[in-house]
Amino acid sequence: MNILILGSGGREHAIAWKLAQSRKVSRIFIAPGNAGTHAIGTNLRIDPEDKEAVKTAVIAHEIGMVVVGPEAPLVAGIHDYFLHDELLVDVPVIGPVKSAARLEGSKDFAKAFLVRHHIPTAAYKTFDRTNASEAGDFLLTLNPPYVIKADGLAAGKGVIICSNFDEAVEEVNAVISGKFGDAGEKVVIEQFLKGIELSVFIVTDGRSWKLLPEAKDYKRIGEGDTGLNTGGMGAVSPVPFAGKDFMEKVKNRIIIPTVRGLRDEGIDYKGFIFFGLMNVGGEPYVIEYNARLGDPEAEVVIPRIKSDLYELFEGVAKGDLDRRPLEIEDNYVTTVMLASGGYPGPYEKGIEITGIEVRDDCMIFHSGTKILDGRVLTSGGRVLAVSCRGGSMKEALEASYRKAGSISFRNMYYRKDIGFDI
Ligand code: AMP
Ligand code: GLY
């Protein structure tokens, strides 16, 4: 079986790395991939959102399965495109159809879904141009800080937390007036939940589901969770505060009603569901849904999966996931993201990276790299995810930091406090 993975980050590198270990997988293609995936399979110069180009590649390379890494192609309907094309209809796509990807693509849709299925989430109300003048009245029913979200995809920047009322009203108007383009045609105002966040993942064939290892990611650029939001500066798995009781609540109050809700609404969901959760004094609330694995969470979640990932994907495609084994390693995996100095603001690209040869138990997943004349160069803000295992969180973190210290490129930056707060 030849597989095509869409995407170019550490998540896609981790998926490729794991699939390469399956006896059932012959060749792996990654579009567009990076220097890390180049070492595992064949990178294709294709934009994952260019459906025609994806189709051409699937036919040319006799692809038998497509795994979608990021949300954008899903929200743009890549899975639906396959279902409606007679040459592609038999090629399974791992990732939901457009109507289901709205769980991530529209915050208003996600909130309404949560409420419809009685799944715990922050109180909210959605506004658009027609009722923006009433936003103030709703804000008055909440206590500060105020959470304001652009409805659509806004490259992870669409959430604004305001400490006072006037600022909140101003932000609501700014979003509706086009601060985030079309993504802000609607705006969701939400009650602020105080707690600690974690990411929970399942893979589902639309009927049954399997729980993958949970993870905690570190979103801010600065130590002590300060500074600007990023795509994620590190992650750990398992999460010590996600104990048995808590995960039981997550299963019963969140996962089961979500999968059942999708089915009841006639949505055949095939792929990953990422539950962004807040643990509020031991009670789980859904902050957001994503229609994919997280990044950098995938770089700690996937290494803890002992079973054959291809087998699971085949179960998703065939609808017999319940018969596929899923074994999880009970060790710890941590990842530290090495970033370009300046990120998430402007940064330099094209800098040579040294020290990435792996001779130990660590995995270096490439996030933003490219290969030029055999040299590995930086090509993004987040550059490398250094994932290492350990018998304890401390051991794994020590290994990640030891490894990070042996890698270098000009202006390399990383947080030194990943995993130390929990
Ligand atoms: P999102 O893009 O929905 O993941 O939101 C980005 C970040 O904003 C989340 O990771 C949280 O840290 C924060 N956030 C979102 N919604 C809430 C909420 N209702 N209460 C507190 N923090 C929130
Ligand atoms: N690390 C969070 C995400 O992938 O959305």
C-alpha cells in the first residue's frame, strides 16, 4: 500500500515515521513535506489544498490511502472531493468530510453542537453584523476576563482575551469589521474558564473510537507561559493531572456524546478528533474541537502508540476499528520545539542546522526545514521538535533538553521550562 500524507510539519513527519514501521506500507509520499520526511519517503511539491494536484499525484503514484495532517484541506472539503470523484472514490481519506470539519472550521457550529448534545463547555453567544450592538448586553452577564473568538479559521490567532469590558466591546467590533477577514463575519463571546488545559485525542471510524494518549502543549513563546501565542513550543504525554477519574468523565461526558452526536446528525466522521479541554477543578470542559491531531502533540502522542498505525487507519477506512488492537506504551514522551529567533514575529529562514543526526532513543521531528544540496536548512518559525522517551517525565525531559543542547542553528530559541509546571 502506498500512502500520501498531506502537510509539512512535525505532525506529518511523526505520522510518516510511524507508518514507515508498518509491514503493510510500501511507499510513503508527503505533500509538500520537509527535510525530515524526505529521509522517510518522497516529498511531492504540491499544495495540500490543490485538489486537482492531489488527484494527479494519487493516480500517478498508485496511492491507496490519503492521510490529512492539517485542518485547511479538511475544511476545504478534500475528503468530499474524493467521495465525489469516480477515480478517487475507492481511496480512503483519513480526516473528516467538510460538514464534520466544521467542528474546527466554525466556532459557532462547534458551540451549537456542544450545547445540542449537552457536552460541558463555556456559556456563549454568537454575534454578527445584524446583532453586534447587543454584544455589550451579553458581556454584562459575564465576569471578566472576556473571551472573544472569530468564528472561522484564523491561523490560531482568532482568540482574544480581554481584561475589561470596554476593550471587549472594541474587539468584538474589530473582529466583525474584518480584523480576521471572513473568519470574523461571526464572533463568539464566551465565559472565561479558569483551569489547566490539556489535549485529548481519539481516532474514529464514525461508529467506534479509540482513545489515543493525551498530551499537554505549551502555547506561549515565553517561559512561565508568557508572551505571544505560537503553534506550540513543546508537549508532554501522559499528563499527570489527567488521572483515571478525570479521564472517565472525559469519556462519558465528552467523547461518547460527541461521537454519538455526529452519528445522530448523519455525519460519517472518519479520522481524528482533538478535544481541547480545560480541567476546571477536576471537571472537564470543551474549549475547542479540532478535526486533526495537534502539533506538537502528535510528536509525543504518536511515539507512545505501540500498535501499527496503518492497521488503525485501515480500521477507520473499513469501519472495523473496533476489531483493531491499540496498545499504548506506558512510558513518557516529551518534546521541546526549537524555533527561529523572532518567532512568532518575523524571523530569518535558510539557516543551516547542525547536530541532528540521531543515535539515541530520541526522535527529531522536523517542523519547518528544507533540504538544499544535502544540507538541512530552517524554513519556518517552528523548526524541529525534539521528542525523547523516559521512564518518568523528568527522564524524558532531561533527554529532550540534552538533545536540544546538541543541535544548533543561528538564533535558535527554545523554552527551558516545558513540563516543569505539572
Ligand atoms: P482556541 O483557539 O479555541 O484553542 O483558543 C486559544 C486559547 O485561548 C486556548 O488554548 C485557551 O488558552 C484560551 N481560551 C479559549 N477559550 C477559553 C475560555 N472559554 N476560557 C479560558 N481560556 C480560553
Ligand atoms: N498545538 C495545538 C494545535 O495543534 O492546535
